[in-house]
Amino acid sequence: MKRIAWLALVAAALVALRDPVWAGRVSSGFRSWEEDPPGTPFRWTAGRASFFVPADATAMTLPLRTEFSGPNGAPTEVEIRSDDRYLATVRLPDRHVWTRTRLPLGGRAGRRYRRIDVRVNRVVPPFMLGVMVGEVELTR
Amino acid sequence: MAARGVRHFVAAVGFLAVAAYATIYARGWADAPIRSDGYSYYLYLPSALIYHDLTLDAVARDWYDGSYPPFAAIRRWPSTGRWLDAVPIGVAAMMLPFFLVGDALTWWSNFPRDGFSFYYQQAAGLAGLTYALVGLALVRALLRRYFRDGVVLATLVTLTFGTNLFHYATFDATFSHAFSFCLVAAWVLLIERWRERPTAAASLGLGAIAGGIVLTRNVNAVFLLVLPFRCWRELWPRRRALALAAIAGAACLLPQAAMYRFITGSWWVNSYALLGNYFNFATPRIGSVLFSTQKGLFFWSPALLLAVAGAFLARRWPRSFVAATGVTFALQLFIVASWSEWQLGGSFGHRAFTDGFALVAPLFASTFDWAASRPRARALIAAFAALAVLLSIAQMLQYWLGILPYANTTWSQYRTLFLRFR
């Protein structure tokens, strides 16, 4: 009886963790939130970062900005994927300027949230800064 | 009452530790668990099991454009250009089961399998917490063989909350100290069992634990001296069992040696040399390590003075620990005090000594045992222990809240901040 109760508990936990309601608050690869001088909230990434957006969003606008030039003076490039599906590569040719890119998020999600992965082709020491990511705007 | 307290002590500390751990991260008192030294200890796992790369190159490329942040104790070895992680692989090996659960949950929940997302962080943090609890259970098993329940309970409470042990089980759980505490506790207990029955399994276990101690923190090899001190009469008659233990220990060290050989061309190296740290044996800062406001062992954990008293009060079995504890402590003190970074960076109290607390537990218990039959001494020692525990808890909370500096605390700062929580 005790064993069955334990198995039921583990099964219930696994079901809950398959699609956690709190995933929207989880991110990785970001530093803490900051504000640039006009008051725009943003977070620095490292070479990669991930966050979640609600699955019912059909598109998102992702504000990106770099303070450094890319490798060999070329523009910094940011590759964006949704649940491992390639979405776009955003080039940031100008430094100190916010670039807002609208990205369609179509397709079935199967969960409450989609995982968005950001990969940057340039990280600057000593604080290992990639790009600045602002607050994501969602279209439903 | 005391028997019940002893029986449920580890579970109660586990409950408190999980609550403290959750509060620390929910309130943002600390960055995610894999940070600072913890990052360097943990790095082997994602490198090997997610990036399938033992050279540590892939993580550097993926996260940091081919380099590592300055806080990480990882540098390129000059002659080969390969990455050398200054800390050994022992903590990562002990974290492995937790990492595998974290990795499975990451896949199951569609979180990023990058080695550093939510479940990996909690797996690493909870690994340290769990090993600290296992270490406490082992210390309890050791003490229960020789002391009354009341004495065992007083010792466990003082050891857990009167020192920085609880801090390294929760706030800085990915550092090596909770892991080493557990291994040294297992080492001391196993030596006692091996003295009674030197079976092949006990000998193999002894060797494996000895290997684990060195693999977790190289300098902790000093704890291996406990064996000859506790069993000097048995060493020669049991040379075959010891050879078996030595083979098991060597087998544990082999992966680390092979890694050093691949990276540097030598089988064993001073892995901290590239970080600019060095020993200065001519001018050890012994007074600073023991009593300074910066990281003085007895300044920040005055409860440990009860263990010093225990060295003089110990009778019968615990008496046999005095020489082993004294010599290992003296050696450890000399090594730490001679190290250029003698404060060991940011820490609550002096963390170099947390690893060996299992060894001082019988001395703590000796003081409580001695006082138990002397009403005046009992009141005095109980009052001192209670005050020391309360002070340690208060200062630990101050440290967590960022009120106490992480390092280089001056007397003037200490006085100004004494028991202030805002």
C-alpha cells in the first residue's frame, strides 16, 4: 500500500513537471534585470540564454542591443530558436541601438510555454557579456 | 526526550536546511547555486555528459566565446594550451547522481539542456545539502557508539549551528566543504569499524573514501593521517588489508592523474599555480587564521573553543582522537596560514576547517560529557554553547543578507555591524 502511494506520488510529480505552470518565470543564461538611461529594462546574456513564452502567443517582438562590435569588427549575430526550431538570425550592425525583431511563433506547442533559446556569436570579458535583451512583447 | 532529539536530528536539520535553501534563492539573497568556486567544481559534469568533451573547450566556446570568466579557477596550461581546472573532480563525481536526475527532469520539462538551467542548478545545490546531512548522520552514528543521547544531541546542535557547517550546507552548498565534511565523517567512522573488523569490504571502502577525500580537495590528504594515528598498532599486522585499501585509493585517483597527464604532461601538478596563488611557509599567518576579524576560525565560530577544551577533558575512547585531531589540525593550520589567499576568498567564517568538523565532534562531546556530571560547569558550558550558537546563527543571517562583508572584515566594521539586520 505504501509503495503504491509512493508510486502515485512520483507519477503525479512527473505529470506536473512535464508542463510546469511556473516555467514562464524560469530563465537561464541571463544576468539580473537592469535599466538603461531612458529606463528600458533589459538583461545581459552570456553566449547563450533561454526563456519561456506562453504557447498561445503567435508572434513575439524581441528587443536586442549590443554595446560591442562582433568578431573581427563584423556585426554581432544572435540566433534564435523556439523549442529547438530555428526562427531567425538577427544581425546587430549598430552598437548602442535597440533592434526590435518580430518573430512568428507558429506551430503546435503541446505545452503551456515555448522555450526560446538565444545564441550570441560574441561574448566580451571580463563580465562575459553577450547582448542586451529587453522585455519581450507578445502577439496573441 | 534526548533520544528522540538524536533520532530525529538529521531529519529536522534537513527540513530547516531545505527551508533556508528555498528562502535564499526565492528572495534572491544569492545568485544561482552554481557560482564562484562551485562553478569550477561542477564544470566537469556538463562538459563530459552534455557537451561530450573532457577538454572543457566546448563549454567555453558555447557560453563564453572560447574563454572562461575570471572568477572560474580554469586557465590554459602554458605548454599544451589545454584547459586546466584548478579544482579536482571529486565534487563533480559526488554530484553525478543528482546531475543525472536534473538532466532527466530538464529533458522531461523541455528546459534548456545547457548544463546550467534550473534543474541543474538545484541538483548541484541539493547535492551539497544532502551530503552535509549524510555527514551529520555519520557523525551521529560515530558519537552514539560512545556517548549518551544528551551529549550527542548537544554536540550535533553545536556542530551544525555553532559553526559555518549549516551555511555550507545551504548558502554555498556547491562549494567542496559539505562534500568533504561527509567524506571525512565517513573516513573517521570507517576507521573505527575497520579497527574492529578489517574485512576486505571495509578495506576497499577505506581506500575509496581516502581517494575521494583527496579527489575532493587535494590538501585534505592531511586527514589520511588519522588512520596511522588511530591504528598504529594494527598497521603492520594488517598490511595486506592496507595494500587492498591503497589499491582502491589509487584506482580512485587514476582518472584525475590521467587528466593531469593529458592536460599538462605530468601525472600530478600544483593546479593552483596558474591562478597566481602560492605558499609562503616562512611567514604563516597563524594568528590571523585563528583569531582575526577577517576570517579567524575562533572569532567567527567561538563554539569551537569547546572542542579545544575537549582535547584536555577527553577520557577513554575520545582521548584516542586527540593526537590525530591535533596533528591534522596543526598541519591544516600551517598549510592554510602559509597560503597567499589565506582567507580563501569570500566565505562565512574560515571554510578551510569545515571539512574536518567530524574529527572534532568527539572532542566537543567530551566537553559536554565532562560537564554533564558537574552542575556548575554544565550551566556555564550550556550558556556558552547557547550564546555561541545564537551568535553564529545571527552572523550567518547577516552574511546571507549581505550585511557582513564577504571578506576582509575589519574590527571597526564588525563593531558597527554587530547584530544589525538592516
